[in-house]
Amino acid sequence: MRARIILYIFTIFLSLNLPAQENAQVIPANVTVNKGIRPNQKAEPLTGTVNGYKGIWFTLGQEKPEYGDKYSGGFATYTCKHIPLAVYSKDADKTFFVYGGTTEANQRYLLCMAGCFDHRTGKLRKPVIVHDKGCYGVSDPHDNPCINIDKDGYLWVFVSGRGNTRKGIRFRSAKPYDISEWIYVNESIMAYPQVIYDKQKGFFLFDTRYDGVRRTFFQTSEDGVNWSGYYPIASIMEPGEKYSGHYQFSNYDGKKLAVCFNRHINGDCDTRTNIYYLQSSDWGKTWTTADGHTKVNLPITREEGPALVHNYHNEGKNCYIKDINFDKYGNPIIYYVTSDNCLPGPNGGKRLHHIIRWNGERWIINTFAISTHSYDSGSLWIDGDEWTIIAPTEPGPQRWGTGGEMAMWKSQDGGRTWVKEKNLTFDSPRNHGYARRPLNANNGFYAFWADGNPEKMSKSCLYFCDKQGHVFKMPYDMNEEWEYPERVFTKEPYGN
């Protein structure tokens, strides 16, 4: 009862860009603008370009005797909750992307990198360091960046923090449509950043704070510099008035914001379960369920309620959300994986890949694949009646580790039935994981991901594919400023 009383006492209605919601606990932004040397800096930061696309390798460090760590491997495009990792600009005809990179000498030294693919030439630019996390002793890709682009062509990179002590940092490109130089903007508490941009309204940011448990919020800014406070989305209470904790996933179709999230029982993310959904058509002023009419006051504090889409807690299942998108009518679709628990190996049960879609009247679940790991993560593309999921659903060389071989799945009937169109990778030396969907994806750079050995430290290469499923390896070593990628996983000449 005490925690609940504190929650409501701490409810403050500030004079911000948005009207306060009922029961909303608005936390001041507390943005700092000091770029000085930080106390925990251990070395002079690296800057400039890197001679090739080298991904970060990571292990969580929770080793299990028989089947290894809960998750580990090549995590350049981790996590699913960093959104988006790439954005296509029609004006520049380039796809700009970010990832967690590393140095040639140290696979555990995290660099927040920016890359660029030129669709006119078919070449990749040497990647550029946006921010050196390794100089602070950080090797954790939970601190990976995300990216978006504003109406003037400036690129914005939001580098994630972890916990509330390691703040997130915002950067802006010095020139429009150019990754060569980055300007520090400011920093604040900001884990798992999900940055949305509207040409008229500015920035909308979904992020997470570690306030004892993982609590989800949103913030707004017209210019990317001055930010509102933190508006809470979910703070579900457990019996005994303890907080649960949540992971959220968001998208924007130009008319409405959409966010879905799960629930961590007793604050333990290894017990993540359930699916919740909310949407807003007025830039976060009010929120409703998928029907667009049932209003929901924030924050959500109870497990049951109108925002609950499916209760996997009652079924004893874990739920790992991977992506959220919209069908051609603007209805939400959520892609996720269920398992028996968080354990790697066969003791985790079947890892079932599902979508749950709103058909205008109710939510419908369709299952399309079984894989070997709860963190076999991919993304969902919608192109009219054709729906595509690219994910590592096939067993890889490290069978029970994170990721596997990438496959392309298609549905031509609104998600009701799915067919595996092709295996994108095969006979790989290392598992592939975390296939990511660029914002406004161009057919020539449709998805990108990284590989890595989840059983032991290894090199990690980056890949992308076009809409047809042709896979290209980004150059691991580069001598020129711009170089062609290498087509891989095929015996066919390019063009077929």
C-alpha cells in the first residue's frame, strides 16, 4: 500500500506541451548540456572513421552449464527496443543507419557507429564514430544508438544509456544527409530510445527509466533540444503493491502513435509476459485502445483492463515482443515470440513466432514458425496485401544460441497464412540475429543484421538484404571511402 500511496503523492502536473493525464506522474526532463570530461571516463575517446563494418560481440554473463548464456553473440543491431536503427531518405537516395561497432583489436569495446548506403552507386561509406562508449569502460550493446532524420535533412542519433546513472546522449549531424561529423546536443535518462519525428510536430520519444524496475515513458520536443518531462505509460502493480516493469515497442503511421508493451512479474524481466496496446491520434494528449474510442488514462497500474490484448500470464508463457507495424487500413499488428521460460536450450520449450493483429473489431493471433531461442529476433514489413517477416527462424551453427539462419516469410492474405519464401542465409559459420527494419525502407536496403558466435567471443560481420532476399555482406575491412558490399549466400549471378 505504501508504494501505491507514493505513486499518487508523486503525481505532479507540470506546465508542459501536453495536458497532464489523470493519475500521470510527470517527471521533469532534467536535461544537462555539459559536454565536459565525465568522471567515469577511462581513456581519450576515439573519433573519426573506422576502416570497415565490425560489429560488437556481447555476452550477458548469465551462463548456464549445458546450453550457455541466456543471450550472447553479435549484437550490432540489438535491441529490438532501439527504434529505428536505419532510415531511408528519398531526397538523398541514401539509407542512413547506426549500430554497435567495435575496434579491430577488441570485440568488446563499444563504439556507437553511423553508416550510409548510397542507392545510386550501390556503395557503402566508411562508418563514422558518433560516440565512444568504450572509453568509459562500456561494452554493453544496451547502449547502442538509434537514428532519425528531420525536415531539413539533419540526422539525429540517440545513444541509449542503461539504468539511471548512465545517461543517454543526443547528437545531430553537422550537415544535412551527411554522417561525417556529429554535434553533441544534450543528455538525460534515456534507455531503449524510440525516436519518432513529424515535420509539423517535431520529436516524440518513447524511452525507459530504471526506477527500481523498468518503467516506460514518453517525451516530446519541437526542436530536439528542449524536452518535456517524462510522461509515464505503464506502472502495473503486483499484489503487495510492488511494481512489475515493462518493455515497450512503438511506431507511427503519420496519423497515430502506437505503443505495445509487456509485463515483468515482480520486476523480473525473465518473467516477461502479456501484451498491451495503446494508441494516440493527438500526439500523446489522449490514449485509446485499438478501437480508437475506448479512452485509457495513464499510467496503467493493473494487469487486467482495456489495454490488455492477450494474457499469457494465465497461460504460463513468456512473451518476447519483436516489432509493431500497421496494415494498409492503419490497424496495428504486433510480432512476438512465446516460450515456456527464459532458459536457453530445449528446457525453454517451443519458441513460437506469432503475430497478433487488430481486424477492426478484435485481436486475432496467427502462428507461423518455430525456432530454437527466445531472442531469435526479426522485424515485420507491410506492403499493401503483402506482409513480410525476416527473422532467424532456422537453426544455426550454434543451435541453442541466440539467432540462427535468416529466413524470409511471406503472407499474401493479411497475416492469416504464412509461407517461408526462402532461406536468406545458410551454411554460416556464426549465427545471425536481430534483423531490423529501416524506417521508410527502400527495396535495395530492406533489412540489416549482424552475425556472431553465441558460444564464444568471435568477430561479427554486418549484412543487409534487398526486398527480393539477395544478401550482401558489408565490407569488414575498407581501404576506400566508398566500397561495394559483397553478395553472399548465393550461387546465382546478381540480377536473378
